[in-house]
Amino acid sequence: MGAAASISQDEVKNLPQYKIAGGEEKWNEIKGEDGNLALPYPEDPYLKFGGRYSDSDPKNTPDFKYLEFDALPNFSDKHKSAMSRHLTQEVFDKLRDAKSSKGYTLSNVIMTGVVTPHLGVGATAGDEECWEIFKDLYYPIIKDWHGYDAETQVHPVDLDPSKLVFSDEQKEVFNQYVVSTRIRAARNVSGFALPAGATAEDRAGVEAVLKQAFAGLTGELAGTYYELGGLSDEQRDFLLQKGFLFQIPTAKNLLTGAGAARSWPDNRGIFHNEAQTALCWVNEEDHCRIISMENGGDIPSVFTRFCALSEALKASAEANNTKLMWNEKLGFLGTCPSNLGTGLRASVMVVLPKFNELMEGENQADKELLEEVCSKFDLQPRGSAGEHSAAVGGKFDVSNKQRLGFSEVQLVQKMIDGVNKVIKLEQMLANGSTPDEVRAAMNAVDEPAA
Ligand code: ADP
Ligand code: MG
């Protein structure tokens, strides 16, 4: 933004990135004589950690301006991301002028992690090529997050649901504690920029390819595609409340900071089959998220449908002379380093009232017990309305943390075995064991099979 740039209060209200806390009063305090706000204004949350608004980024839209970083950002102790740890001066200097052929820069890669300090990963890719160009930053992040060495390892694929082991005992425990199961993965179409770097043409192209794929789904998978912009408020609320729909982008999530919520809701949409057990999201964080979900804890049933959906999408992409973004080193490629490889997140909504009580209690170490237990089994807990939400009623979303270096079958198996153990520890707490006894029991179990 040049020095003369300014913005009206109405515009501010529409732009998540400029949202000003403090309402009317604050506005009156900071607006200029012409009634508009001169940009950048000193309290702009997006400029707190360095960078400046770009005048020249061709991906800028009326609702979003990318930041450019001429120097290493000023990371604070609030920055939790792997990106903030691995973007050293040396890496910054090496990559600062790198650019993909579709125009994605280092500034674009790191922006969301800089302006949204609480993110765990904090870096995005704007297109397929980025994964090679910015590997000096991505690979250490990948190593950190997945424990996977992209320089030397090869990523396995296995979409054969008959290989899952789900014992009768596990089935019984899951039926008791698990409210619903969901398995999703990211799939992106080669040749189009990813949402964080996409033009309107990219988004429209992706939507067209996917619509064609949906039209070709048959049997249990057959269903309807809904454009996000065309949903009624009621439909949207219903889908959101059932956990079928994307979270709405806010100023503080990955999507907005990465520029992936530009021109929302254009060319975004949702497909679901008749029974609402197979769903696809279009142009949210990735071109496509494929989702299989149902009530209860029948993991093999959910995984079987997931595999069928994955295969159908791949076949359809190939029949339309396109292919999915994939390579041997990194598996399925997408927007976030956390979703490479299988891109698969297998989650259960599981009710853990005792862990929840500890979390709401006073003792800091006990608050983190669930986090600690999950991490021991390579799982990640989330709240009941998605990432960074609260666990209403003690209901947690617990899923595999890794996506890369393990096959789909291995990851779903790790989730089954890990959640089974988490539930056993919840039962210990319910039977009067102390958090320290739970810790001891947790450390006594063997590492889950890799
Ligand atoms: P992801 O990035 O994997 O899609 P999010 O954390 O963004 O996951 O959550 C997306 C939505 O899916 C949220 O509304 C969340 O509540 C819902 N969800 C996640 N896991 C389950 C599950 N096992 N059962 C029902 N809904 C779920
Ligand atoms: Mg998400």
C-alpha cells in the first residue's frame, strides 16, 4: 500500500485482515480527517511482526492484500509454528528472491504463519512447483511435523481397507465412547494453482474438473454438488452444525492469512451423496477434500467408503486427461505441509469427560494431560467444532497426527490402536486413578507399531 492509501469503515468491516477490535469508539479514535483510515495504521494486526502490504502482487484482490517481507519477520514468543523455528536468517536469505512460475514467493509461503502466531505449521504452498523451490524451508518443517526425511525416504500408498484390524473388543469400546467417525484427505488437481496462490481462473477450472468427477459417481457415492454462494442461510447452518461444511474463514485462521479466502465464496462448494456419508469440499484449503463420515465408531466401514471415493476421483481425473498432484517423495501434494503424503486425517468424536475436567481445572500440567497422552500415541486432539475450537461437553476430535511416511492403512490402524488406549486411560481416571498414575500407565504401554 502506498502512503496515500486509505480505507473506509465499511471496507474495514468486510476485510477480515483489517478488522478492528474496539468498534465505533476505536474507529473514531483512529480515522483520519477525511473519515477514512490511512493504511497501514500503527495497530494493524497484520503488520505487528514485520512486512508491508504489497502494491504489486498480482494475486491481490479487493478483499485481500498480500504482505511482502524484505527482512526476517520479528517472531514473538507467541509464534508456535514450525515455520517460525525453521525460517533462519540463512534460509530466508537463500529463498527471499525465489518464485514459482505461477508467482508464489517466500513472502506468500510464510505470511499466514507470521500474521497468525498460534498456527502449528505456519507455511503454505501456492502451487505444485513450490514443493521443490522452497524445500529448504519445507523439508525441515516436514521433518519436525511428521518425523519424515524427505531427502531420503519414500512415501508408501495403501488403500486396501481389508487390511485393517479392528478387534471385537475395540469395536465394543468404540461403540461406547465414539459419537462419530470421519476420514478425510486432501486431493489437488495438477496444473492449477493451489487456493493460497490461485487466480479466479484456477478456482473456476478446478471446480469444473471436480463437478465433472462428481457427476460420474455412481451407486452409494452418487449425489449432488452445491455451490457455497448458493446455499440458503438455513442450509448453511444445518451443514455447519452437522460438521459437513467448512469453518467460515475468520481473521485468525490459516486460510485468511494465506490469502486462500480471497473472493469467498466464489467457486467454493460442497458435494455430498444421498446419505451424507461421502462428502467433497471444493476450493477450501485444498482443491478438494474427500470425506467419509458416519455416526458411531465403525472405522472399517468409514475407511472402505473413503477408499472407494479416493479411487473414483482418481479414475475420473484420469478419464478427463488430468491427474492428481502426487510424487514419490511427498505423496499427495497440497497447501499445507501437515497434509502431505496420505493427506489423511482419520478422526473420531470421542467423549472424554474426565480428561475434559482436568483441562478445565487449575493445574497446568493436568490441563495438558490429554495433549500429552495423544502425542504419545501420535494423535492430535481438537475441539468439537474443528481445529482451535473448544471441546463442548467433553467431546474431542482425536485423529492421527502424521500423514506422511505411513500408508493410509497404517495411519488408520494407528488411530484405532491409539484411541483405544486413550479410552482406557479415560476409564482409569473415571475409576479414581490420579493423573500421575495415568502418566505411568501411558508410559508403560509399548510404542504403537509403526
Ligand atoms: P479438517 O481440517 O480435517 O477438515 P477441521 O478441524 O477443520 O478438520 O474440522 C472440520 C469439521 O469436521 C468440523 O466441523 C469438525 O467438527 C468436523 N469433524 C471432524 N471430525 C469429526 C468426526 N469424527 N465426526 C463428526 N464431525 C467431525
Ligand atoms: Mg481444517
